[in-house]
Amino acid sequence: MTMLKGSCLCRKVQIEVPDDFEYMGNCHCSECRKFTGADYSSVGGLSSDKFRFTAGEEFVAVYRKSEDTELAFCQCCGSSLFSRKLKTHKHNIRLGILDSPPTHAPSFHIFVASKAPWNDIADGLPQFAQGPVKQK
Ligand SMILES: [Zn+2]
Ligand SMILES: [Zn+2]
């Protein structure tokens, strides 16, 4: 299995995941927009046990967004890294931190009902008003 490497802006935090995301999508929810500062967040999800830090775990801070969700970011440079779903044991990796290109690409849009008003989604991917999309 090819491994994908990722890092934060200051590169203190380094991560590795297999090139085997269970799903990849674009989340337009207002919380992802605030946390990332971007129009939407592209993520790839996989089981938490497939995720590992290769350096700098001590620089990672966690914001507990809800009972089920932690948001991780680098304390040095502020890069958002991933969300961690505690009940389903998934890591949703922010694709923007990847240094190696994944084989696949995001295949859907979720929470389109709360997308940024200036953001015209111009691709032909399926759009869902809410989310997440049911997987398998
Ligand atoms: Zn950093
Ligand atoms: Zn979101």
C-alpha cells in the first residue's frame, strides 16, 4: 500500500496515511469554513487506526467541537489537520495538508445548504444539502 505523507505549514507536524481513503468529499458546513478559513474543506476519511504521526505530535492541539468530534491543528502555525470522530473511530484528513497526491479525488459535496454564498460549485459531482453521506 502506498503511503501518503502530509504536514502542516511550519512542517513540525508530519503525518502518514495509506492511499486508501474510504471516502473523499468536500464539506461546505459553516464550521469547516470557519475552522479552515476556506470556502469549503476537502477531506478524506479512514479508520483512526490507519492514521499516524511521523513527527511533531506534541505540537498538535485539539479543539473539542462536539461530544463526537475533535478538530486538530498545529499550535505553531495554526494549520487545520484533521477532524477525529470519536464514536465511529474515523479520521477525516484535510486534503490540503497532503504532500503526496492521493490516487482518488473528492467525489461529492455535503452541507451545500450552508455553502459560502459566493461559491458557485461548477463541477458535476453529487451535492447533498446536509451530510454526511451514508457510506456502504
Ligand atoms: Zn505547524
Ligand atoms: Zn464540515
